[in-house]
Amino acid sequence: MNPGRIKCPTCKRDLDWEQARFRPFCSERCRLIDLGAWVSGQRAIPGDSAVPQDETGGDEHSSKRDM
Ligand SMILES: [Zn+2]
């Protein structure tokens, strides 16, 4: 399957999958920007730091099911 057209995650520019040398990014610059965002912690890792540690008001956890 050919994905065809993709979007650069950094600048949201449309580009051809076949033509993109630094896919999924449109250029090396956008790739480096994205990597920099990772290092500096601007971009949160899904399922890791995005989950709050404190469970204040978590009724879903505390509620017991009666069977
Ligand atoms: Zn880009």
C-alpha cells in the first residue's frame, strides 16, 4: 500500500511520501526540530507522563462492583 500524501508533523505541510527524503518530515530541519522538542520535553510521551499520578476524585477506581 502506498500512503501517498503525508503531512509533516512539525510544520503540517503536505508532501509526497515518495518525494520526502526525511519522512515523515518534509526536511531535515523539521526532523531536528521534532527531535529537539522530544529532548527538551515539550512533547509529552503518550501513556507515560501524561497520566496524572495523584488520584484525586477517581470514582472509577474506588467504586466496587456488586455481583
Ligand atoms: Zn516540515
